[in-house]
Amino acid sequence: MELAMAAEELKTVVNRLRRAQGQIAGVIKMIEEGRDCEEVVTQLAAASRALDKAGFAIIATGLQHCLTDVDMAASGDREQMRARLEKLFLSLA
């Protein structure tokens, strides 16, 4: 399944991933500096949410493109595509 996203969708996902990257770098620095556990966990949770949102955006776009492809596909292909999409979705759950 190829990742085909519109420019605006791609920009949003990349921005979320960059935000998560910065948050993870911040978490590493906080740990190295011996910062408060609650602050570290809060920042780590924010990074996790940013990654989740990026993943869900990619899956949603994939669903949109795949559903179009599935409409044109045979019944067996449809079930295989559904299983693949379900597996992707559950990988973020």
C-alpha cells in the first residue's frame, strides 16, 4: 500500500512528526538533567499523542485512498485490504 497524500495532508503529518521529534529530544534532555518525573512523563505523553495523531492521519488518508481502490477491486481483494487496514489501525491502538 503506497503512501499517497495531498500536499496539505502531508504538511500536517510532517509538522506533527517534527513536533513529536522536538518533544522527544526534550524528554531525553530532561532525563539527562534529572528533571522531575511528573514533568518528564507529561512531556512524554505529549510526544506520544503527537505520534498517534500523525499515525491516525496517515491511516485515515490510506483508508480514503484504499476505499476508492476497493470499490474497483474484486471481493477477495476487498477482504484482504480490510484486514490490512484493520491491522494498521490496531497497531496504533
